[in-house]
Amino acid sequence: MILNELGHDLETMVSIIIPVYNCEKYLASAIQSALDQTYENKEIIVVDDGSTDRTKEIILEFKGINQIFKTNGGTASALNSGINNSKGKWIKWLSADDVLYKEAISEMMKKVLDKNTIYYTHYDCIDESGKVTSEFMEHDRPESELWNYYYSNGSTWLFHRDLIERTGLFDESLKHSEDYEFLLRTTQIFGCNLQLIPIKSLKYRRHPDQLTRKVGGAFNSLIKNKIRKLMKVNLLLARCSPRSDIQQVESENINLPCDKLIARYYFEYEAYKTVRNFFLKQKDYTHLVLATDDIVVKPEHIIQLQKDLEDHDYPIICGMMNVNQDEYLQLDGNLNISYELGLKDRKLRHYNWIKRKDLPKDDIFSVKFNGFALMAIRRDIIQRTEFPCDGIFRLKGEAFGASVDFVFCWWCHENNIPIYTDKRIDMQHLRAMGRIKHGEITKNLYFIPKEAKEETKLDKKLFE
């Protein structure tokens, strides 16, 4: 146990940070709500970020709080100043126009266990007078949804000091949306978690002077682009098929410069379900790369794919391959890509293949369909789809109807997710060599790390 000069246990102390700029109307209520917390092991730090109204005068009226006065630098700067001058192991942000319920910190501290998690809660909404006008009930969502939907209210957050020491303080270059940048950076780059504590801890005030209203909310494409550029691309290549070993393919696998997961002798839908489960449990990977076991993938193909993803934020990008085995590199040969998606009686797919001679001049171009030819899919998209064999496309059972690749591309089309192809990633398709009947050989799951030369058998039951 580590004690401060007052005998408080720093391991369980909560530092309440209240950044404030020109908030004379509501500041006193915020400070008083922090002082009124039933949780005793706390400190309150109010940071005046260069206010020009009566903010300083109001702060000086309160006893039992730590006071910091600084030149104006923005909310992130004020938060960082408070955190740097705090002593507690747990950090609680409280906006100067919000009000904590008395039991808020006591109830939250009963639930916190993980130092790698940002905890958040439900809250009530109040007007300028403090009257409750509505309630906001949060949902416990996957962190990947932060790319599309900003959830959690920063004024309800509670997190451990170790988290911020590992991930860094708030970004002071931002004059707003520092909360959104912090969430994306901590969860998407450093693998931190967001967890809902199902209580209402706060009264969140809506008023005309609110910064969120003035800047139009937290969503900011520049912040998203910045975070994506900071994310180091890390690929997991999954090779899935019910077919037998193909020596020409297997001999290349160990040389590929990324981690590999081999789902051997699995039926197609079951294979993709299994590798998706594996991928989602391993948070270090940014993209799942899909390729069936009859495509000859070489190191240069992975290197080009990695470069594409480092240079651009493609949600999905693929290579290409010949459709028929004897058409490899022939100008009149069909490629497994199409500008169209077609259905015959909404049961079976049909394709209008792009011929090699008709490829566009650009190295990278968009298509509607690509048949899992080294298809790199960003993590947030993997989170959103389970690679279903939808009943619309089935004749009977999972073994008939549209293939998983077609259903996935159809899903992308309906959700406005573009699919890109790099024609420099030009692979040989051996067209289902060694096909066997499903079930003739026992299915197994293997993992080959990037630098390893041998595959390791995994316990498939953990991921099926």
C-alpha cells in the first residue's frame, strides 16, 4: 500500500480533473458535485485554462480542492495539466458544465478491475437550469465501432493512470474532439478496452455555449486519418479450403512475410467462421487476408499488399488471379474480378469476368467482386460481418448456392464498402487442384508465425 501525506491509499485514490474555460454559469455546481462524492479517497483538481470571466473568482471560493491557473491552451492542455499534477492511480474527467451524482465514483470503483480499460456509464441530460430533460442509455459496443460511431461520454470516464502512461496524454494540438482522438488512439493502436458500467453517473448539461455544439460534434475525418497512419499494418493471412495439400502452394507458405493461419479440410463457410474467430481474439492484427489454398502466393505479393495498406486507408484491397488454370498470363484469359454483381433467380451467382487485356491503366482500381484473391479486410469490417451464407442465395443447406466470397462482396456492395484490386499482385490460380469430398480427411487448424519454418497445430475447438 502506498500512502500520501494525508494517509490516503494512492492505489485506490481517484483524481477528479475539472478543466474549465469561461464557464462561470455552471462551474460551481460541477465542483460541488465532486466535493459531495460519497467516495472518500479522492482529490479534486480544477484547471483554469486562461478564463476571462469570473471562473478564477469562483474557484478561489472553494476549499478542499487543488487549483491550477494557466494560459489558454485548450481542453486537452488543461486535462494534461491536471493529470500531471495529480496523485491518484485512477483518473476521472469531469466537464465544468456537468454534475456528478453523489454515488457515481463509489459505484464505479466497485466495478473497475482492469488497468487497460476505459470505463464509462449511462447519464441523464439536463438543461441550463439543471432540470433533467432525458436520459441517455449507452450500449456495450465493440471498440471497432468507434470508426463509425462515437460512443461513451468523456465526462463519465474512469481509467487507471497506467493506461495513460502507456498510451500518452491527450493531444494538445487539437482544439476540440480530443476525447475522440484519445479513444481511437488508445483502443485502435494500443489495444485498450472500453467497458460499460450500467449505472447513471452524471447529469450532462446541454446549453448554447457548449463547445460540442459549436464545433459540430466529435466526428472528424482528419483525426481518423491521423490515427490510421499511426497504426502499424499487421497482416494475418488465412488459407481456407476443403481441399487437400497442394505442394506448389504449401512450399511458398513458410516464406511469406506475415503470420499464416491454415484451415485445412474445412468446408468453406466453416473455415471462414473459424479464422474470423481466431483473428478477432488476436488484437495485434489490423487486417485479415483471405486466400484459398489453390492460389500461389509469393513474398512479393504480400510485400506489395502491405505497402498498399501503409500508403492508403483501403477498407478492402486484393490481388487478382486467373479464373481457369490454363489461362494464367494470357491476354484473353479471364480474371477473378468483375465490375458487376449478378444473380440468377436470386439463387446462384453469375459473373462477367474482366479479361486481362481489358485491365485499366491504373495499378489500383475498384471492382464489385473479387474472389478472395489475397483479399485484405480491415479489422472494423471483419467485426461487422460474419461471412454468412445468406438464405437468399442458398438452394438447400450451406453447401449450395452462392460462395462465401460472392456473399461477402454482395454485403460490401449493400453497405457501400469499396473493394479495390492491385493488378501488380498477379497470382497463379491452380483451380481447385486436389479437390476432395468434405469429411474424407479430418479438419485441422495450423499456425505459422512470420519467421517460423514449421506449422504448429492449434486446438481448433477454441475457435470454431
